[in-house]
Amino acid sequence: MHTRRHFLQQTALAAAALQLQAFKWKPESADGMVMTVAGPINPDAMHFTLTHEHVLADFIGADNYSKSRYNPEEVYSVALPFLTEVRKTGCSSFVDCSPAYLGRDVKLLKRLSESSGLNIITNTGYYGAVGEKFLPRFVYHETQEQIASRWIKEWTDGIEGTNIKPGFLKTSVDKSPLSPTLRKIIDAAAITHLATGLTIGVHTGDGKAANEQLEILNARGVSPEARIWIHAQNETDSSFHINAAKRGSWVSFDGVNPKTIQDNIGFLKTMKTENLLARVLVSQDSGWYNVGEPKGGNYKNYTTIFTQLIPALQQNGFTKDEINGLFIVNPARAFTVRVRKS
């Protein structure tokens, strides 16, 4: 039985890969670039992209965070087979959403990119959700301008003494109303965007918090087009998704796993009915090596979108162009480094 399941899975992966290889997309404009851990690429070089995944995560919190808590060689050996598998399946680009103080290791990501053949994108920014557990102490006494200057420096000079630069800004907030510190973090993200053109990805607790973010960005003159609402699936009221997309924001349903296929089909059907698929991103939030667990614990594969979601989309009437839009066209537009003013 195990052998038959493996054969069927590999057959599905191969079929998905052939479909994607046959698709060629040219951007509307050659302007702009996407920043990977290996340097800048043209947006049309991204091809099939997973926009929210993880390689490494450490949930100990900012106060006790240290790279000495894990062995990079072990993380590399655990993660590489999963990245190689999804690359062979047809994925070309992989956005790693682990921020500073929560598992970002840019040297490791660059090595994995070189070995797997994936374009890997890392980030700048700090993670404010989960009661602000992952925020470094200095955030509380620095101004938004001072915080932004740290993130801008990673863009101009490289991350942690390397020449590796972020491809977007990742932060996060809990549910509305946002605390003063979380509002400051979003304001710092707006300042950073205006200085760098980096897209702002925000892990978000609910729809009201998503709206609050847009108000803060707008006060700085930043367009909703610069914001990715990460974990939009946490808000079950689709009116929030529709409103955000109509305003120009990216709406990301990035919790795809075998148990959530039908939920995601429902979200995507709603956005299709509203003619808003051009503002939608889809990913899995999968991986990852969990620091503190033996050999990183249960590392989840990155192939559910290929083996289950895409076939389900096809069965529910989504066209090849619509599917390619979600995974090829939209990510290239969302992660192009470009200042977007309101």
C-alpha cells in the first residue's frame, strides 16, 4: 500500500511539473527586480513561486534567541531533500518567511539555494504577534524611524555582515486593536518601504487588524499595493478579503495543507467570483526545522499544492491561466522591489 501511494504521489508530481514547464510568462514591464539571497533577478525569472514557507524556526523568543542553539549542518541536511523535491516538482522560487529572532539564517538559505537550484528570498523586519514575544527589547524605546533605519541598513549594506539582502519586509501583528508597539512596527515598515521599495508582508490576526495596517500605511503615503496580508485565511469573513483586494492589497491564503484544501477552494472561489484573483497569493506555511526538537521534529513537505490543491482547483473549474496567475504572475508582481505610493 505504501509503495502504491508513493507511486501515485510521484505520478501527480511529475504531471504537475510538466504542466508548469509548458507555461511561459513575460512580464508587462521589464522594470524592477526581485532580490534573492544570491542577488537580484528579473521578475520573469521567478516562474512558479511558493510565497510563504519556512526552512528554520526557533520559538524560544527574542530574549533567549541565539544561533548557537542549532547546528547549521544538521539543518542543511534535513531541509535540502525537501527543497530539492519541490524544485524537481516544478517550483522555481521559494519565499522564506522566518524573520530575525525567529529563525532567519541567511548564510544557510544561500547555501540551500545553491544546492537545490531554488531562488530563495529572505526578509528584513521583526515579528510582533504572539504577544510581542519575538520583538527585541530595543524596539520598545526606539522610535519608528530608528527601527526603520535598522531594516533599511540591511537593504543597503546586507544582513549580519554578509552581502545578502532582503527581498521583502516581514512583520506580524495580533488581532485588532493593535498595541502602540505594533502600530509603531507597521509605521516603521511604511518608512522602510518608501526608502527601499521592499514589499511589506504582515502576518495578521484578523480582518480588522488588516484594515488598521492600511490606515497606518496610508498615513505615510504608502499604497495598499505594497502590503501582503499574510494568513488572510485566519479571517473567515470574506468581505474583509474582498475589501482589501479591491483597495489593491495582496491577500495571501497561505495555510494550504491536506486538511484545508476545501477551505482554500472556498476562499479562492469567492475571490474568483469577485474578479479579484489578480490580488491573491497562495502558499503552505510549510517546513520547517524546529529548533529544540530532535533533528528538527516533523519537517512538513512543500508539495501539497502540487499533489492536492492544483488538481482540486482544476476540478472546480479554475483555468490554467488562473492557476498560473496565482503561482507565477502574482508572486512576480508582489515581490518586485518598487516603491508604491498612495
